[in-house]
Amino acid sequence: MSFSDGVAAITSIKETHKLGATPQTSRALRGPVTRMERIASIDTLRGMALLWILFSNIDIFSGPETFFELPQGLPDTTFMNAHLHLNLLFLFFKWITTEGKARFLFSILFGVGLCLMTERAERMDRTGSLADIYLRRNLWLCVFGLLHGIFIWAGDILLTYGLAGLLVLYPCRKLGARTLLIAGALVTCVSSLLLPFDGGRSQAQPYLATVAGQFHALFTELLISRGFVVLEAVGGMLFGMGLYKIGFLLAKYSWRTYVWCAFFGLLFSAPIYVTGMWKVYQNQFNFITAEIWLYLPYETLKLISGIGMLSILLLFIKSNLLRGVKTALAAVGQMAFTNYILTSLVCQWLFMWNPWALYGKLTYLQHHLLMSCIWVLNIAASVLWLRSFQFGPLEWVWRSLTYWKLQPMRRYRSSFGYGIDNPRIADGSIIRDVTKPREMHRTVWRQ
């Protein structure tokens, strides 16, 4: 039995009611989605996206760089030392598998969130309140993005997503899957021609100086370039809504479909990435060369290779491999907002805010090893927190503000003696929850 198929022995709300739980379909839309109503494949994808995007962002946190994964100024002259070939191989690997794809997956999942809200409102006949809830949800996300971008890290994406949700996404929720896929692909590809050049910071600064710089940069960007960044995000969101509506993100398609999507996505994009990166390296990472070979085709290649990488992740979700890892990743996904801010805080403290700030002091490989330690922190914190609470702390704050009512935080218990707020797959089936005693699931997983 595969992870994506759920647990056949616990499939319906009727059976949940037998365990002493209140059927979730009776809940009004004025409350947020419960863990019982969560979709396992989406949570797992969100968890992987959260960890994956740090693989892209760690270069920005740790040292000077140019736009998109072209490190400069590292202490060991990364691409001129004895580890040249290993570093180059690692850089090529990041461009093929990660650069743009993690952010693309985040955009896809944000678009899926609107589809899930709309479907839930329609099931409960509460569509009248959907617009108000969605408006507050994205307004508060913009507020969180401003606070994050000014006081923690200038690389914030929350404001971009909040603006995209407010300005574009909501009117598109009723469009058909084909229209959404075509529109998402077109917007994504066109944004390649509009995205401006950006650069990372050049040196470590005191906290107050950093905040002042981030404040100035954020509001300058709002006036000049944020619209282009929002456009890029909108493309991914529309595409994600289309993928959800055809069932692609729910791991419903055959193994062959995902294998072919992965194969052709990477077969087409990988040679172009390798050629472009080699040209850029030969020209000593010259910006004009990078603009021609990497940035102009950036969004188109991101779309193609992103589908390939997404298919690989969904193959992993459909498989019987590493079930414990997948449930832990789902926990990270359920706390994606908290983990995103936690990651920024930890990285800024490590590289900028402590007396022995590591900014610009680690080699290319060393800061990626440090990144793996942060991944462990994200996973451990998520699993431990969800043993006792229904939501992550920031998820709880966001939901309480969205519904303008304090939400229950502690996990509730059924008369059977175990928590019933488990994530489900699309058909209502429940997956194993990392917060339950393992013995309860051994028999079920063997079926």
C-alpha cells in the first residue's frame, strides 16, 4: 500500500465518527481547515519546498553573490582552488535541480491553497464569506512580509505572494484547468524578459544598519521592481491551480505519466543549463554572458525543469519508500510559515547577528553543510511541536487574524484516546500521523 493511497482501514468521516469525533463537514467556513481535512501529498510537497528553497537561498544568507546562484567573493576563491571541479559540479547540480524550481513549487502550492479554500467553501455552502476571508488572509500576509523583509531578511517572498493573491489570483479561481495551465505557462515565460537584475549584500553590518538598508531596499523595490517579481509568482500560482484541478499534484496519475514528465523535463533543460553555466564559467562569471545564457531563458527553463523535478517528488510521494521521512516532511509542510521565518532567523543569526558572524567566512561546501543542520532543526521542531498542537505558532496567529477569532491551539482527543486531527488525502483517507503511537498504525500499514 502506497503513501498516497492513504490507509484503507480508516477512510470515511463516518468511520471517524465511530471513533468519537465530530464529522468535519459540519464545520462552518469561519474556522480554518483542520488537520483532519489536510491533503497528505500537498503537505509533503510543501515540506519539501520549504527545505528545498533554503538550498537556493543559503548562498544569499552566507556571503556576497550576484543574481541567482553565482557566488562571488568567497574566502577560498571557490572556482579557482583545488576543489574547483567539485564546486563546479555542485553549482551545475543546483542550477539543474534547484535554482528557480523551489520558488516555482512554492508559487504552485500557494495557488493550490486558493483552490482548496474555494472547494471547502462550496462543500459547506459558505461561499458568501470566502471573499472576506481570502482578503484578510492576504492582507495579513502582506503585513507579515513587510515585517519579515524589514526586520529579518530582505529576501522575503511573503509580500510578493500576498500582493499576487490580492491583485490577481482570486478572480481566476473559476477558470478551467486548461486555461489556467496555458495562462500560467505564458505569464511565467514572459516574465523572463521583465525580471530586473538584483544583487546580494556585499558585507556584514550591525543589525540597525541592516534594518535601515532593508527598509530602503524594500520600499525602493515596491516602487520599481516588485511588480515584475509578482508577475513571476502569478505565473506559478496559475499553473499550480491548473495542476491541482487536473489531479496532477494529488499523485493521482500513473507512474508512467510522472516518469515521462520527469524524463522529458530534465532531458530538455539539463543540457541547456550545462552549456549556459559552462559559458558563464569560461567568461569568469561575466554578467553579460550570464544574462544571455542564463537569465533570458531563465523562466522558460524553470517551467520545463520545474515540471520534471515536481514529477520526481510526486514519484517519491507515490512510492512505499521512507514513510517516516514523508510524514516528517508533511509536518514541516503543515508548519511552513513558521519554518520559513525560523529559517530566516537562524540564518541571519549565524551569518550576521552574532559576535562571530560567519558571513563571507565559509567555503561554498561548508555553508551547504551548515544548511543541512538547519534542515534537521526544521524537521525536529515541526515533529515535536505537532505532537501537542494543531498548528505551528505563526500559522495559529495568521489563522486567528484571518478569521478574527482565536483558534484552538492544543490538539484535541477523541473518546478512542488518540488525536483525530490527522491529515488526509484527496478521497478523505487518513495518513499516519507522526504524533500518534506507532503501535496503532503497524497493523494498518501492513494491509
